[in-house]
Amino acid sequence: MFDHLRSPVTLGTLQLRNRIAMAAMGVEIAGEDGRAGEPIIAYYEERARGGVGLVITEVCAVAYPRGATAHRQLAISSDDYLPGLFELTDRVHRHGAKIALQLVHHGKVSRVDVQDGRPVLMPSLPRFKGANDMANDLSREEIGLLMKAAGTGTRKPEIKVADEQDIAWVIDAFASAALRARRAGFDAVELHAAHGYLLSEFLSPAWNFREDAYGGSRENRARLLCEVIRAAKARAGRDFPIWARIDCREFRTPGGITVEDAERTAELAAEAGADAIHVSAYSDSTSAAGFTEAPLVHAEAGYVEETARIKARIKVPVIAVGRIEPELGERLIREGKADVIAMARKLLADPALARKIEEGRPEDIRPCIYCYTCVAQPFFDRPVRCAVNPMTGREDRLGSSEREQAARPRRLLVVGGGPSGLEAARVARLRGHDVVLCEKSSQLGGTLRFASLVYEPNERLLDWLEGQVRKLGVEIRLETEVTPELIRALAPDEVLVAAGAAREKPSILGVEREHVFDGDDLRALLTGQGDGSAAKKLSLVGRLAVRAGRATGITGKPSLLREASKAWMPLGKEVVVIGGGLVGLELAEFLAERGRRVVVLEAGPKLGLELAHPRRWRVLHELRELGVELVTNAVVREIGEREVAYEIRSSPSEGRLASAHADNVILAVGLGANPAIAARLKEAGVPIREIGDVTGVGYLEGAIRDGFEAALALG
């Protein structure tokens, strides 16, 4: 299995042990002066320990702080930075991985230049204004943080069109950085000529309007990149591997880079001495939805066809990237469409992905759910974090704590089999504790099981969590309600209550009508759980269908139910969703994809604020494309037999009445803390700790983190 991914490959003079690379990704955990300190060294070391063949670092500013986009990104503009970088390469090499330093000048995205009052270097004065819609779906706080990080305020950035002296300076800065990289122990450098940064701007006909030798034809626009390659090779040594990361397309950018442009750029770069080509893509940097098309693609295998076209034109190896699952990566290499598969988000979720593939246990890989939590952080100059891996970005503090055996193994009872309870049970058992997990329903997963129905990547996480606790030998008791008597019988040293949030119905006239469902009702209907009371709201045909789904096992598997629901669902054609948070929006998308006409009513001014903002951008874009009506500042007044009456508030004292037809109404509001369970169980006299949504809704990231930290706290 995965014979091609596991096989060695050579990039120039650099031999890799396998064909899995860690793609560059901004993480904001370098020192505030650009130095490599313990946080970022431990972060990369963990991925090297995890078995990747190649680590490609985050962007490293060749002339830091000039041309940098953040103070907390790596720098190599003088020898002062070499000690930390040498420690980084040494620690990566200890685990058998190779490491390349990604070199960059950020051009028009040089936020530090703007913050410090320096002009921004570009090939030409810009003509493209962009969509400029990124702030539309951000909260006021997010907009403030974004403006602070950008450093613009009310000041308009000054643009410096590069002259011959500037171009010579850029070439020298990259070449000097390549030499320092070699001296610091790096095995190669990657020139970042993508994502709208300076070298990419010269390549792009949408940004380069020069009439000299560096503008016009494809050959001229690629001239700077080729001169940088030649100069870096001359300075660092012909045997030092150097390659370029280029865009195969510029989405949402009129006149931007096309795949034909990229094919020619790749040919020219290879002729200039590039030892490989890394194929990425870009989109209008001011477009909210565009960001999730490129460079952080929402669709699996976003650029593999373009990558295959480029590979067919050149003789040097090609690195593919863009949400490529290991199974597809294996096929791409086997079919000769790529030579190396680069991954970023997947290796934040599970740094040991490559090792698990090497050991023949891909089922143990913790999946990325593509929630964009990680990539949201650099927008606000915040350190990276991962919704499914609480250790990401904290490797220097947590180290190998998840893997360390407890000094005093204890007996633990976990109440609730949702994500927080499963994670607590997993980590506690991994560390040697004796764990019993009790779940009141007949299935593990809690709200994650329902969330898996409406968002497929969540199912991968559910399967992984359930698979891990079973594999580790956690004692699982389904259909078991925990009482003080049961606690006394089990005699645990500690009890973790992960029973989930409480739901309170809103005080809306008509909320008790039979065509109104809350989240618990829907979960019971669609996952086969509950006492059957929700099904009583359905017609005879609906009740029979739900019964058949349970009997055949369809309701027990989100993927089966997801497909079956395309043919039939126990809901009418017109649905009003009350609540425009994460749950409401994901439900709205699920229903709209199944032919329902959906109206979402949100009381606040913004939608989906629980989502990391890049995923919010994507979800709201897709909802609008599906024709879902999104109404904000909507106060629901009454749920009638066939319509919902509401008021759109333009101010605290003004509003206008409106209504929406509804065959069914779904309540996606009312979740809150659930302290009653822990209070009742304290009678047993055993130490109790509440985790996850039972303490207040923290959604998936909060639930996983709570479970993880509770397991570590056991000692």
C-alpha cells in the first residue's frame, strides 16, 4: 500500500526518503524579530519526527524586515539569524527528514513595510481594484484586527515601481539568502514565485505592465525569476538544490496567470537551473470566497490537472499541492502526473501522517476537517492552532505529553461519547489510564455524528475518534445513563462529564407546533437516536421511512444517510431556519443541496461568527449560490401554520415586518451550558470535572481541546 508515496525521489542532488513534503504555511510563531526560537523549531521538528521526506518552511523574508508580511515570520537577511536557523535544521535532520527554506519578498503584500512607513515594491502601478468584499461577512472586531494587522489604518500605502537598481537589489537579496540558507544547514531553498508576492507579480499579466525587458511577453515576465534562480545557484553552488513555487492560475483576476503562462514559466525556470517546480495557485486577494479557491483550496485536488500539464512540459520533478489525500497522491505519482505530494493542513492535524503510511496504518491518521481555523490566524497576526490537534503551535510546551505514560495510572469514567469525551478517553488511555466511557444513546459521536451528516469531513474525524478509542481498549458502554449509583459501583478515581450542551426552546409564539423541529428532533430523526417522540411529528409515510432507515442501518452511518437524504427527507419543500450560526448555516446548505427553498433568520447583524472566517466566507458564498435567503437583524415574532412572521430591525427603535412561507421550521438556537448533570453526579463523592459543551458551547475546537487538556491534567 502507498508504494509510490513511500518511495525515494531526487530533486537535483537532494534525495528524499519518501514523496511526502510539508508545504509551507505561515504560522506566526517565529520570534518577533524574525529569529527561529524554540516554538518554531519544535513545531517543524514534530513534522520531521512524523516521517515526512521534506519539510518546506514557512515564508522567510530575504530582506527582513523589508518585504516582510509579518514580524513573526522567519528572517535570513543577515548572519545574525543563522544560529537559530542552524538549530532548526539540525533538529529536523536528527529525524531523517530534509528541510528547504522558502524564500520570499512579499511585494504588494509587504504589511511590515506599510506598518513601518516604507514604500511597497511592485513591478507596476496596479490597475486591478479587486472584489474588496472580504469585510462584508466579518464581525466588527475581526475588521479591527484585520486593519491593525495590515497596518494601513487610514494611510494609503505608497507604491514604489521597481527600477533597475531595485531589481538588482532583489536578485542580490535572494542570492545572499540562498547562500545563508546553505550555511545554516538547509538542504535546499524554494523561491516563492506564487500567491501574489513580488516574483509572482512580475510573472502576472494582471500586475506587470512594464515595457522594458521585465514586462510584456511570457519570457520577459519570467526574466526576474530566472535571474534569481541563476544568481542563487551561482552564489550558493550549482549543487545546491533550488526550485520555484509558481501559480498555475490566478482565479478571479481579470487577465491573470493562465495555465499556458505557467507551462512556459516552468520551462524557463527549469532552463535557468531550477531543480523542481512546485505548482500552486492564487486568487484575488481581496475576494472572500476567492481565498478558499486558491491558495487555500476548498475542493479536493484543486490543481492536479494543471500540475499534470506542467509536468508533461518539463524534465525536472514536479511538486503537487492543494488538498490531495494520500490515496490520490499515490495515484498521481503512479500515473506520472506528479513526483512529490505536498501537504500543509493535513500535517497540522497529524504530524505523523507519513510515518503512519510507512507503517501501513493509514486508518490511524487524524484527519484534517478543512475548517480553516489554522489559516485564519495569520490574518490577525495570531499564532497557528488546529481545531482537531490541540498540540499544534504548542509543541515547545507540550512536547511529547500526549505520548508520555502517566506516573500514576488512574481509573477514569467519561460521561458522554461526543468529541470531548472521545478525545479525553483517547488521550487518557494512550497515557496508560484505565478508562470507562458511558454514552446514553446507542451510538458514539454526540453532536459530531449529526454534524457529520451535514459536513462530510466531520465524518472522517468521527470515524477516527471512535476507531482510536476502540483500538486502545477503552471500555465503552452504550445506552448507559450514568447515575451516582453507577459511579459508586465503577469506583473511578475521577469523572469527566462530557454530556454536551443543554437546549432551551426560544420563547416564540407557535414554537410548539408539530412542523417545528429543534436540533435534538432532527438529530433523532436523521441519526436513528432518541425515544421516537420526534417521529410522532411526521406523517404516516414519514414515520414508516424513519423506521425503515433505522431497520436497514442507514441512519447509523452518516455517509449512507447523506446519500439517502438526496432522495427523501422528512421535511417539506420550504424551510425556515431560525438561527444563523454555525449549526443553522450548515443545515441550510445541507437542505438547499437537497432541493429545499431555505430562509435563514438571524437575530444578530452577522452570520456564522462561530466559524473561522475563511470557512464562513466559503459557506456564505455557497449558500448565496444555492439561492438561500439570508436575513440578519431578524426578530421572529410568531410561527404560524404555514409561515413565520418576523421583524427586520434597522435600529433598536425601528423595523419592518416580513414573513416567510414554511412547510417546516428548524430551531438552530438555544444551546447553552448544562450544569445539572454534574451537579447530580457529585452525590457520588468522586472528583468531577466538566468538559466540552457541557460548560458552555465551544463547538468542535473547544470540545477537543477540553478533552485533551483534561486527560493531560490527570497526571
